Amino acid sequence: MADILIRQATASDQAAIAELIGGVYAEYGDELCLDDAEKDLTEIPEYYHDRDGDFVVMCDRDEIIGCHAVLPISGKSGTCTFRRLYLTHSRRGGGCGKLLMQWAVDWARDQGFKRIEFWSDTRFTHAHGFFKSFGFNETGNIRHMEDSFEPYSEYFFFMNL
């Protein structure tokens, strides 16, 4: 992990980020929908950085192997949401996810947030165990989504900082 770097994503990273996330979706028989649910991936600086959030990539040398993002939740003072935590298949389980999650929790604390809330696709069962091991609580709330090529559902997670 000596060559691993976490840095702020730029517009020039957008294609590689979409490819990374599209690869994860393909593992579940789904695909990226850049016109709807994933439109933020075509406007990362505007969608995240210009809205007082952040989006980072994890690189091994020059290859993007992971990403994560944080945004304030509009209308919920002191609360942010996590989005876009993805790693290439070969990097899961080796500590890279922990580094990205720790970056996001630290960033949220440093920005003065008191609570983190996010939704996670019900198909990502391994990730749910990871979130719980990191201290996130699952409420049992489920929402059903139809903003992609295939309908899906999501579980709600939160952590008070």
C-alpha cells in the first residue's frame, strides 16, 4: 500500500470513475445510467466541490482503484451524506475501503458535521457488514428506487459523530 494515494477528484478523472463504478454495477447485472441516477459523475467539480462537499479518488500509481464522496444534506444542519464508495474487485478486503471510509469520516468531522446518513443498495451485502463494523447503524428503513436501468432498493445507515 506504499503507492496508494487519496486525492481530490478532477473533471479529467470522470471517465475513469465511471468505468470503475460501471464495473461494480456489472458484477450485479446492472449498468451505469449517466443520464439519471449517476449524472453527478459527469459533473463532479460542480456537483460536489461547488456544493461544499468533496469527491476523492484512490490511486495506485496512476490507476484509479477506488472513490468516495461526501455532501452536506440540504435542509439538515450538521448532517452530511456519503456517496460513491467503490473499489475495484481486486482491492476489496485489503484495507483500501477502510482508508477511504476513514478519510470520509475524518473529513466530515473536520468540516463540523455531527451526523452522517446514507443509503446503500440492498445487493451490496458485503459492504453492509463493513459499514456496521465501522460503527454505522442500519435502521431497517428501505426505499425502492427506479432511477436506473433496473429497479433496486436501498437500506438506510447513519452514524452520530
